[in-house]
Amino acid sequence: MLSGEMERERLLGLYRTMIRIRLFENAARDLVREGAIPARFGFYTGQEAVAAGVCAHLGPGDQIGSTHRPLGHLIAKGCSLR
């Protein structure tokens, strides 16, 4: 079992990842709606915890393969948002 401080930091890390995914998704959705990017894809909103939780257990060399709404997984794995 993790100490209280370690558990707190782990949970905050998961929360930060979920927020990062949500902010990216919101920005992407706005750009699509404005017509700034010609894209049609399903957004990951509401599923951020899945990607954050799964990817938190992967190592730097581990790979992921997503077939549906992959942007959340990419962000949770550490892909740059730039």
C-alpha cells in the first residue's frame, strides 16, 4: 500500500492527465466546429479516466494500439500537445 503522500501524488497525476485530455478535446472540438480543421472524429470526452488509468501502468517503452478514439490514449501516454 502506498503512503498517504505517495497516494495523493499518484491520484493528482491521474487527475492532471484527465484534465489535459479534456482540455485538448475541448480545443479540438472548437476548431472542428469553427471549420478551422476539416476533421470528423469521435471525441473522448467522458472517458478520460480510462486512458489515464491504463496508461499510468505502462512504462516508457511500452506501446499502445488504439482503434477507437485514440487521442486520449496518446495524450495519457505522454504525447506532446504541440
